[in-house]
Amino acid sequence: MPPNKGSEQGVGWNWLRELSKYNEVYVLFYAGQGQKEAVEESVSLLPQRANIHLIPIDVPKFFQNRLYRIRYEIWQMKAYIAAKKIIKKNKIDLIHQVTIAAWWFSGYYYLLNKKLIWGPISGGQYIPFKALPFLRIRDRLYEAIRTILTRTMIRVSISARMNFKKAELVLAPNESSLKLFRRFCNNRCVLLSEIGIHESTKIEKGIKKQTNKIELLWSGLLIPGKNFGLLFESLKLMPKDIDWELIVAGEGRLLEYWQKKVDKTKIKHRLQFLGKIPFQAMQDLYNDADIFIFPSLREASGSVILEAMAHGLPVIALELNGAKYIVEKNCGILVPVKNKTQMINDFRDAIIKLCENPELRYELGENARKRVEEYFLWEKRGEMMNDIYHKVLNKELQ
């Protein structure tokens, strides 16, 4: 829960900051890697700091920088013990596990005698079979095994099944997770993204002249599921009369692989690999870009989509998972997933369409910014969740 961070890193902190405006909150959080001091200092600056009670939960030093899954399981056990003590000493109305982790990090909340809101949690999204040809053989095998395991383990995980049964409400960030979770909690699962944007992030963009070079922006980890190969194949088919460049912001184990692949092509002068970019510096890249590209295959939500939309950028993405939920058709172009050739050609056509039409870019970008303003500002996310709390406590949920 690092404070003052963007993207996924700041999700826990932002939920705390907004929900403590309306409620007295006892916060169990991971205290390792300098987070305890950072959280305590940031809470001390909040006007609603009297509403916040911090309970840092540490794990043995051996696990702090390695073995993430074991570390998380140890943290969950210690958090359960701490929660029992808090409930015994204080009047607690409900428990809310706010997490960006998947369902397999379930915890032991079902053992506590209080109403439970679980999530938003993910873990139900998967790469469609039709999209697997974009991955290398070993990555296809990994994804196939992952999909089988997630759909098998959720049926045998005692903690997951008990939390689904216990929860008054389960929140899922995408349709794939929603459909999977509803098998275990029926209609007590609803769609709600875990991410948001600050009011200060919104930027209004004007129409750029068509004669300017079109700047495409891609941001994220260069790993198989991000599907950089689709974008690469599409860009190789771009017509020569369109002046464009692609800015690639991000690191990852496939960074060197894609740099070498690009260097062997005729479009190498049009791509810039910048590596990891700090959150604040990313804002300048969003401001300078014309189109945001998001070809990811398996994404719970996609914070970078919201960040781009908040800066008035139209988005080109696959009609999958988080992108399908966040990007409406008046905010960008969603490419259907049918087969490899179709996806490559449709992605290329979408890029060409937006490159050649600055008015359309502006219109979609403005709609994207307005959608963020209406549904995804953290301030409104807090109001929405607080309303959910009252409905749960008053038994008003249908």
C-alpha cells in the first residue's frame, strides 16, 4: 500500500484515503520494505487522520524481498490474528479486504464473525485460445497450465470457497472474473474495477495538426501477456505515407528480445524503447502522445488505460477483460478477438483510422476523459464504496 504512487502500486493507499473520509478505519497493511514509515508519515498529513488506525503487519526478514507467495500467506495469517484482537476490543461493523491480488490469496476472513466485503479481486481472466499464437510455445504452455490450474484450484481452495460463501458482496474488476466467481456466490458478485485516477491527473487536449508526426504510446511490462507482438506485426503493415513513431515505456524480461527483433526491420527508426519510466515522468509522455495502444491479452483492469484516458487519449485495445470494461466504444477502438491475422489487420486499420483523422482522435479522447471523470475518479470511487457499505449494513442489496 505505498502512498503517493500511481498505477497499481497506489491502489490500497487510495482506497484508504477516500474511505477514511467517511468511516473510522482500522488498517492492516504490510509493513516491510519501508512501507510502515511512508504510510505513517502520509496518514499524519491527512485531515481525516483521526479516523485512521494503522496496524502494520510485518513478516520475517528472510521473506521480505523473495518468495512473494509465502510472504503473502504469512502476512494473511498474522493479519487474521490481529483482526481478531481488533474486533474483540472495538466496535467493528464490517470487514473489507481491499486488494489487487487474485482470489488465491484468500486469507481467513471467513473465520471472523463480521460482515465481509471481498475485493475487488481478480484471477478469472485468461488468454483466449484464439490469441495464443501471439505467444512463444513455452508461454502458450504456461498460459494453458495457468488457466487449468486457476479453474481447478478455485474449486478445491477451502479459504477461497469459504470467503465466497461468507461474503455479503464480492467485487470483480472484469467480466471473466465475474462469471467465474458467480459460480460460488451467485448474484452476490458485482462488477467494480479496483483502480482509479486523481482529479489532478485530468488533462484537456486540443486537436493537433494532421501534418504533425503521430505519436503512439505503449506502456507496461514487456512480458508475454502484454502482447507486444500484436502491435509489432501491425506496425510493420503501416502505409509509408503516414508519419508515425511509437514510444515504448517499460521494462521486463522481453525488453531485449523485442529490441533485437525491431532492429532487424525497416521500421526500427520509428520505435523508441525508453525502459522503465517514473510515474511523474509518464505524465509528460501521455501529454505528448496522440494515441494510446493497449494490446494486452490478460489484464484485470489496466491502470495505464485510465491514465491515458485521463489525459484525453483515445485507446486502441483488444475487446477483452479490463479494457472491455473500461474503454467504451466512444472512447477508442476495441478490436475483436477472432484469429491472429484478423487481429493484426484490425489493429493496423484502427491505428491508420486514428492517424488520419485528428477530429476523431480528439472526440474519442474527450469522451475518454469524461468517462474517467464520471466513473473513475478516486473521490467518486470512495463515495461509491461508502454507499455499498451502507447498503450491506442496512441489508439493502438485492
